[in-house]
Amino acid sequence: LQELGRRGVALTGVFFGPPASILQRYGAYNRPLIDLLGDDPSAWGEELAAVAAPYAEMYRWWQVGPDGASVPDAADRFAKAAEQLRSALRRFITAPRLSAPASSADDTDAQRLPVEQLCVTLGGDIDPDWLPVRIESVKKTGYDQVSAFVPPLPAERYQRVPRLAEWARRIIAARHAGVNTVFVPQTWHARDTVFGSVTEPLEEFVVFRTIADVLGDATPGQRVDLAEGVRCLAFHAGDTAILALWDRLAPPDGRIHAVQLGRASAQVDLWGRSTALERDEQGRQLVKLSGTPVFVSGVDRWLVDFVTSLALKPSHVDSGKELMRHSFELSYPGPHLISGHGSFEAPSSLEITPRTFSFNLSPGREEKIELQVRYPHSEPAGRKIILVQMTL
């Protein structure tokens, strides 16, 4: 633990349950930890000293209860336990910082717990697409930090690759949602052999290490819309971007997508294997995607910023409007002058004028392309998709 601290690892100490000495003293002890901490501190102060004093300067956080525990139903009891624990820890730590566990299914907005950090368990009951909304709602509650604990799906109920893929999707989505730390269960096990104790990594170790190695200290960026069913999450690393991609509508062997990724030359799978990217006749990279995430690094950052800045305004049209003027807005953040042309592709029931356009953009410049759309009087309400194909 001291070596981990010297290497800059921020350690969290977890109070998992009643100490062994209390179990020995009182026999079977079925009361929850927060009930014990809510009692007179003299009943557990000696045990706390034995646990906390040796690690007072080692742990940055002290979590009250194991990951995945549900607190909101016992919020009042937890508040009393946390305050008594904080007061007792001040004997050894000047300003103890407490963490509380929560579940993604909890109503964590109902009452802010008296801790500085909330560690939300993101189980298989929550779709990765909803994680940003869930994490953002927790952040608004006012905690100094929000972390995530991401356990894998049960190995006995799920096949190997789908299980690892779902685990990776939740880890990546949590990282992209901006949590301060992503925790996972121990990804190795130890066993005794005739040659002594042996530590053996699980396959989860390989997957988790790949994600950590690829994303590193990159900061969460945009969500890029590429095609129906495709999730593309961008992470920024200087003037380049790293994309995490998967296709939930793809067949088991995947499907090919042609995407303009600038100078990117390879994709990396969850096991760290790198595959060179081929290009089509228009210079776009051909990326094979399935439900298992892959990474593409070295993508031109300005290209991601440019694509995600494109907008059609207004984006809503009142029912009954047959003729509507829109503007297609381009915001260019790149380093060099670019020019190009494009075309609009709309459902056959809509009439767009003009259908083609050209543009010249210098760094930092914005441009608006004016267009007119005629909506038939009998057009049903709902989302209409207008594709824009652009050539630089």
C-alpha cells in the first residue's frame, strides 16, 4: 500500500462490516454497519483506532459500506453514522473525507448524504446510453466527487464475449460521463500451489488494462452520431482524439462502416490487438464494428469538433407549417483553410431547395447555408432525418 501511495495511486479504505473483534465479542452480529456506527462510539472506537491509525495518511477516502450497498432507504441512519465516524476519525486525520456507496437504481437525488464523494455502482440493470444522464443528476446534488463501481455480469449466466463487451461498454460510458474514478472488482485471483502462492490474472484484467492504456489521461469529449445503432464516444488527447465505438445492431461477425477519421491508421480491440484500417475510394477509413467496443486513436481532433458542430436550425417545426426556412450551420475549429461542397438528402416526401452547396472556411470561421424545406400538408408528425454528405 505504501508503494502504491508513492506511485501516486489514490487509495480508498472501505469499511465493509463489523470488525472481527466485535463478532468474537458479541457472537453473530447481523446488524448493518451503519447501525453499529450509529451506536455510542465507545462500542467501536477501539476497533476503529486499530484499523484507521496505521493507515491515517495512506487512504485519501474512507467509504462507509461496501460498493453496491443501498443507502437512500436508510439515509437518516447513515447520516448519523457518517457524522460519528467523521468525528472519531479526526483523532487520526485532520480532515477525513468520506465516501458513500449507491446503486444506479437508487434515488440519489432525494437527499444529499453528508459525505464528500458518492460511488455509484453501475450494474447490468442500467443501459450505457443512460449513464451520462444518471451521473449528471448525481453531480448536480453537490458532491465533491462522483465515482463509479462497475462489476461484470455473472459469468455463469452470460457467454464470455458478450459479458466482457457489456462490462467494457459500461466502463467506457462511465469514463465518458466524467466520473472522477472508475473502480472494478479485483481482476486477478491468488491460489496456493505446491510451488507457493500464485497470482493469476483473469481475462477482465486484460480488458481493463486495454481500456486504461488506450484512454489514459484523455478527457471526455463529444458523442458523435455516425449511423443508426453505432455508439461513438470521443476522448480528447491534445490535438488528436480517441474514439470508442461499437454497433449494437450489427450481426455477430460485425459490419463495415466508412468513416472519415483523418490520419488514424489502426483500430484496437478490447484485448489490445491492433488492426490496420483500410480506406475506400473516397479516402474514408473502413471500420468493422460489432457489439464489442473497439478504439481508434490518432483521429484529427478538429475533424471531430467540426462534425459535431454541424447543426440544422430551427430543429423543430410546428405542425401545419408547409414551407420552412432553415439554416445549416458550420463552425470550423481546424488549423488550415478548407473548402468543399455538399448535398442534402431528405425523405422523398420533403422538398429541399437548394440541394447542393459549397463552402470556404478559414480557422475559427462560421458559415450558414440557407435552405428551404417544403413539408406536405399530409406529412405525419415525428422525427425527420436529413443527411448531409460533404466532401472537403
